[in-house]
Amino acid sequence: MNQRKYSQVVSSASGFTLVEMAMVLFIIGIMLGGLLTAVGQSAENTNRLEARNKLREIEEALYGFALVQGRLPCPASGTSAGAEVFDTSGNINNGICFSQYGLLPNATLGLSGSVNNGVLEDPWGNPYRYSVSGIVPGGGISDRYTGIDGIDNIYLNAPTMVSGGPNVLRVCTISTCSTTPPDTIMTNITPAVILTMGKNWADIATASANEQENASGTTLPGSAYVVSNTRDFVLTGYSEENFDDMVIWISPHLLFSKLITAGQLPL
């Protein structure tokens, strides 16, 4: 074989090999991309499962606190290191909190987990939010779920006291909460709401209206934490782009039942 023909054969063989290598690398890239996506999704699923389990633990801790104390705790502030905070005129009898809206009082509840400055954080490094209903409709100044006197009065005057009102929290399926058909209200008599803002918590300013309804109303004094400042919260279908919040709430009827069983309320 002369030199010219040999060079053509080598050149053709080399070109074919480079094409094959490019195709193999392309296929490997697709496979790696799919693998990384699957790993990322698996990690997110793990985080959501962990958050869901923690929310269940928080719910049980709140009922447990009520069984012992005869009331629900006030929210924690941005600087209270996970401890409940009363107003300057508040106490366990009248239940006047510094605010209806704040952070989970994990220290008061005795909850453990990942904390930052004493505040319990979710798997995405953001504090759990906790809000409580204020004065119930038709009630006096001390008729709050966060006060021993208040929770007794609410129970003794039920069902007229257990109803919706301007200070009572409600959970809806959409931010434009409405009682008109189709009814979007899931509950309008809950004593307390607990939530995590999910993976996209840092982008709340550009989040969907449903997510903004849960935690974008005001910034807690002395901190960078934003919380709701309205009585409406949203729980709707999960969407990675539009809604990844996780929300639970306390049932007043289950709360009363547990308190009766524990001897905290009269039969």
C-alpha cells in the first residue's frame, strides 16, 4: 500500500472513531443528566417526607402542650430563640400574645431538631411558621385559645363561640378565599396553623399568590423572617414551580376532646 492510500485509510478510520466517541459522550451526558435529575428529585422527596413527619410531631406537641397547660402557646418572635412571647399585658390566663403570627415556639414545646439562633428550621433551612387565632367572635378580651381562661370560655360557649370571625384563622384552597361557589374554604374555625414554606422559601417575593398568602405579609422585628399578617392561609396541590408549601392546622373539636379526656375541661 502506498503512502497516499495509507493516509486516506487512517484519516477515514480516525474520523469514524471521533464520530463514535462524540455519540458515546452525548449518550453518557444524557444518562448523567437524567441521573442527576433523579438524585435531585429523590433528595427533595426525602426533604418533604422529613418535613411532613416533623409537622406531625409539631401537631402532637401542640396537643400535648394543651393537655398539660390547658391552652395553646403563643408564637415565638424572631429574637425569642423559639420561646413563646406574650404581649406586655399578656399572661397564661388572658393569652394576649405579642402577635397572632410568628414562628413556632419550639423551645416552649420542647421540640428538638436543626435550629438556628434557637429557632427550629425545616429541611430547607427555614423556620417553621406558627399562627394562632385571636379573640373569637362574641368573646371578651380574654377569650383566646392561648389563655386558660379563654379556652375555658370558648368551650363553655360552644358552638356559638366556635365560628369564623375577623380574628379566627382559616385555610383555603386558593388565596382569593371565598365562601361563594365553588367554596374554597377548608376550615374557618382553626385555633392554630403551622407551615413550612418549602424549597423555594428564599424566592417568596416572586412566588405564586398562594404561597405569598402564607408568609409574605410582614417581617418580624429584629429578624429577616417574613410571616403572614392576615388570617388566611392556603393549602393546594403540590407544584414544584407554583406551590411547595406544607400546611397543617389544629382542630378545635379534637382539641376540646383531648382536653376533656385529660380533665382540663368540664364534662
